[in-house]
Amino acid sequence: MNLMADILLNVTVAFFVGSILLGLQRKVMARIQMRPGPPIIQHMLHTLKFFIKETVFPRTAAMPFYVAITIILCAIWVAAVIIGPVTHGPLLLLFAIFAIHKIVEHNAGSSSGSPYGKLSCVRAVFSAAAELPLFAVLIIVFIQTGTMDLNGIIAYQAEHGALLFTLPLTAMIFIVLIISKSYYYSPLNITLARDIVSGFETEHFGTLRGFIMISEAIAWYMLLWIFLTVFLGALTPIEYLIAMVILTAIVGLINAVTPILNPNHSVMTEVTLAFIGIVGSLLMIFFL
């Protein structure tokens, strides 16, 4: 298979699987709360629906940036698929995607002119402190394995066992980050909290919202893929799928039974858990 076909296949799989997983998350939450919930293909249906809806531009939108930011958001996650499943490139580049995503969130909110979007972009800046644990994970994994290359990390685990068992507290940090980036009523996701409607996405309609929803599905798939690859090593496609379903169901359970935290409590919770995980992981590496 040539490179372009490989990219197209992996991006299609990321969107399809990510959409189903987001639908599953909503279904799990609904069942726990004794509601029927939408079908698990709902995210995909909404994505396709937006591409046939009229695209409306708010008078307050900062054109053409208002349009371009949605394309950029989608493009960075396509780039993540290329760096990750397609080429198994440097882990540092994948984590840089998350940092860029935070910048894009900020600009997507400010470009619409919506008060909800502007509040979301302020929260994106505020929550940047919670992104620091990502790079702490990178450093700890490098100390343990001696490499930031995904192939090297996979090879290390093939020889020494899964990092999930040798660095459990580091894995915990990443799981907290997964919860903070889940899309439906996450207790920690303050940029898309329900008190600001849809956050930075509020004023995007039609095709533009369709691109945002594609990026959401791919981003969720990639978040889980990175966690599984870094902490469990190379898995078969079926193993990846089963593990992603389990992780998504767990996140749905947590979201369903946990109250949504205010921005201060959200960031402090993430930073506190990250501090515990970082200190504990370093102690395990150097003294156990």
C-alpha cells in the first residue's frame, strides 16, 4: 500500500471509529442516568447532516479567520494520524498537536465574536496549565525507555513489558487528561462546558461545524490510540478497538456520575493529580 492510500485509510478509520466511540460514550452516560440515549451512530449522523445544512456566518465573525480556523482544527488531527498510526513518528510531535489544539480552541472562540466563544477562549488559556502534565508524561516515558520515538517505545515494551505496569502513576496522569478532553459533560473539560453552550464551537454552523465534528472524532480516536500505544505497546487492530471501547465506556461512566467542576477546581484537580503522578513515577523509577 502506498503512503497516500495508507493515510486515507487511517484517517477514514480514525473518523469512523472515533465517531462510534463518541456515540458509545453518550449511550453509556444515558443508560447510567436511566435514559434511552441517542443511537451510537449519532455523532456520525450529525457530522454528515451539517455538510448538507446551510452555512451561516455571524455578523460578528472575524473573516476569513473564522472559516480558516475550522480547517486548521481538522488538519492538525489529520496530521496526528500521519505522525501516529501511519509513520509511528516522534511522540513529541504528537504531544505538540495537543498544544496547537489549545491555541486553535482559543482562536476559534475569539473569531466568532460570540460571548460564549470568547469565554471559552479565555478558559482555553486558563486551562493551558493543565496541559503541562502531557509533557511530564513525555519526560517520564523518555527517562524510562531512553527514547521519544514511538517505534522505540513499542520495542522497549516488547522486551521489558508494558509501561502501564511499570509506570502506573504516569498512566493515571494520561487517563486524567483523557477525561479532561472528553466531549460530553466531562467534569474537567471547561472549554466545552454546558454553562457556555458549546464553547468555542457555539457560532459555527453548516460545513464549518461538520469539519469541527470530524476533528472531534479523530481527536478522540488519537487520544486513545496514543495512550494504548505508549502504555501497552503494539496491539492488533481488534485489541485496539476492544481497549478503546473499554476506555470510552469508563470515561462515560465517570462523566455520568461526576458533577461538572468550575474552572478553578477543574484545573487544580488536574494539576494536583499530575503532581502526585509525576513525583510518584520518579520515585518508582529511581528508587524501586
